[in-house]
Amino acid sequence: MDTSTMKGDCSVPSFKAAELDIKLSTDPVTHHDVFTFGTVFTNHMLTIEWDASEGWQRPMIRPFENLPLHPACSSLHYGIQLFEGLKAYRGGDNRLRLFRPMLNMERMVRSAKRACLPIFEPSELLECIRKLVEIDQDWIPRSDTASLYIRPTLISTQPILGIQKPDRALLFVIMSLPGSVYQATPKGLSLWADAKYTRAWQGGTGDYKMGGNYCGGLVAQSEGEDNGCQQVLWLYGEDHQITETGNSNIFVHWINEDGEEELATPPLNGIILAGVTRRSILELTRQWGEFKVTERCLNMAQLCGALKQGRVKQVFSSGTACMICSVGEILYMGEHLHIPCQDKRTQLSARILKQMTDIQFGRTPSDWTFLV
């Protein structure tokens, strides 16, 4: 497993996976035919309650059901909530693996601190999730491409209309068959770039995984679709810095201004989410040592200039849900910028995707995987 991130903080008051209470469904079902992301859920869920006076309660795995929430629950009114997203994979050896899950657990703790929600020991939540996946493992098809999407969520449950640090919270984990996130096309994703909408800003919460970051982008997403595009390319600042695409990180593979082959992605400067797939791509390509790999600011003027000079090899997005998606077109200031789409066999993204999925499905041994 990813041992570099397994160091826990024993001083953190936390629930204990060893105290897990399990109540199994009396009428379990299994569905494998899903075409839309996040619409069909497994038989069980994990719930852990917290309150300021008693701390974390005993974790419970129970049949999937609706949550009872007070109408004044502050997460409903003020967005005091956060979430994570990771996947479980079934390998050809029939073993189940999670991909770098401690990075998700640690990022969730970081988001909890920013939201004034209770923190916990990451390894304890990971062990609870491991047990949940083990119980509902029949939902993962025996396929070299299938997976199970895992959604840990932490919300305030304090029933109050006043805005204050919550004294009650609920951590829960549900699981779903992923389905498709984007409608794949041979030409790649089409992106709508308009600086009138901003996803994140310095000092905000754009580098945390909170629901409000996504809600605020829906109007831009809708306008992008009205303009014939599938996703939004988020820009920032007067120089139209490239930040993220839709709900994903973005990479540019090109010959840079100095004539060097380079894979570049925006830096973690407070407005970029530290994606697990993003980090993995950077670490993997740096291990190759074949070209320059950088985290630096990129703007539309640089990209437009490189496209005109024929220096762009590929642009692609990365994330847990979509994995890696090649970009084929960007609509920017009324101009359709066509991004080169090489033969899939020679695309850098295809090579990265193969190496990553080989790790995720256990075809290539790696300490990036966590066995269930």
C-alpha cells in the first residue's frame, strides 16, 4: 500500500474501526447494468455520528437508506459539508484494490479542518471503508475495466439557523457503480472557456473538496452546454490563467517556449484541488525521466500561441471519476481552438492511462494499491 502516507496521529480523538457495528441487509440486490454516473447504489452504507460533548460514536455499517435530517440542519442551509471520491477495482486475480486511498482520507481531514467539522484518524476511516467494500464486493463486476465508486461525506447535522461552528455532524459513506461521466467522442472533450465565471480564488475553498465549489459551477456548465461544449475550462485572473476543467485537473503536453518537450499542469497555489490522479500522473511521468514535468502557471495566451505555432501535442483532464480524458476543442472568445488529437496508440495520455490502470487492477505490482 501507499506506506508513505500511512502515519497516523494517535492524539486525534477518533472513532475506531475495531468497534464497527454491522447490520446486514435482509434483501440484498446486485445491479451491474449502469450507464449514468452515481445513480444506482449498493446495499449497505457506513454511518458515524459525532457531537461536541461525546465525540465520535461507534461506526455502523447498515442497509442503505435515506438519512433523517432536521429541516434546520445547517449543512442544508449553509453548505457546511465536504466529500471525497475514490474507487475499488477487481483485478484478474479476483482481489479487490483501492488506489492510494490514504491520500483521500488525509485530504478529507484537511477539508474538515477548513469547514470547522470534526477530524478523525484517516487509517480508522480507511479500515471502515475496507470492510464496507468487502461486504458489497459482489457489486464489482469481474471485468478488467469495471470499478466501484466510493463517496465518503461529512456534514453538519446541527439543527440551527444561526451560522456557527457545528456541534453535531455525520460522516457517511455510500457506494455506487460509476457508469459514464462524459459522453466520449473520438475528437475528445469540448471545453467552454469564459472568464466571466470563476471557480475559485485565493483565500477561498477551491483547493478543498466541498460541495459549494461544484454548485457554483453549474450555471457555467449549463451555458457551456448551450454553446455546444461538454465541460468548462475554468480561467482565473486578468491574464486568463488556466486552472481546471469541469471537475478535473488539466495537463498540457507540448513543446514549450524554450523548445523543450514538457508536460505542464497548474500549480497547487490555493485555487487548484490536489487531485490524487493529478499527483499520480506527475509522479509516474517524473519517474520516466523522458521529458520535463512541471507545475507552473499557464494562461490562454500561451496556449493560443503554442497552438498557432503547432507546438501542442495534447491537452487532457484527469480525475477519479473520469480518469483521463483527452481534450479536442476549446471555445474561447468566440474562437474554436482545435487541439491536436494524435493516434490513441501514440498519445501520452493513453500511455499514462494504461500504466495507471495496470496498477489499479493489479496487473503491475505497486505500493499505490491497498488490498481489501
